[in-house]
Amino acid sequence: MAVADSEVRDEIVRQIAQEKSVAPRDVAQALAGDGEDWRKYLPRIRAEATVLYHAGELSFLRKRKLVPPEGLKGIYRLSKPVDAE
């Protein structure tokens, strides 16, 4: 199933509106069809989340701390925009 970039962004925004923070895996699983490998969506989710980050619409979290998406490695979560502490 082909998923447009706008659908990826919409799913990210929808999920972070409902939860305190969300794992990219959760977004990918929501986008994937039955029996489809959700992992293939992870690079697109990160790319679209980065666009939303630069638009001020979400934050990237690693170990509960704000981090920029550039150069980010490992596990991270997405959340509503949060002010830096």
C-alpha cells in the first residue's frame, strides 16, 4: 500500500495529540497494512518528523530529554513541542 508523505505526517500528529509521547514504531504499525512490514516506514517517519520538528510542531526525545533530530542515533520518541529546560 502506497502511503503519501502527508499521510505519514498526519498519523504522527494524530498520535502525539493523543499520547504524551509516541515511538516511531507505533506510527509505522498504524501505517502498515495487514501483513505488511512496518519497519519500511521508519525512515519516512523520521524524515517527516524532522520536517515537523523544524516547523515547531513536535519534539524528539531520547532518554526523556529533548534532542535535535540531526545526528540522532538509537531509540527515540516523538512528542508535542516541549520547551527546553
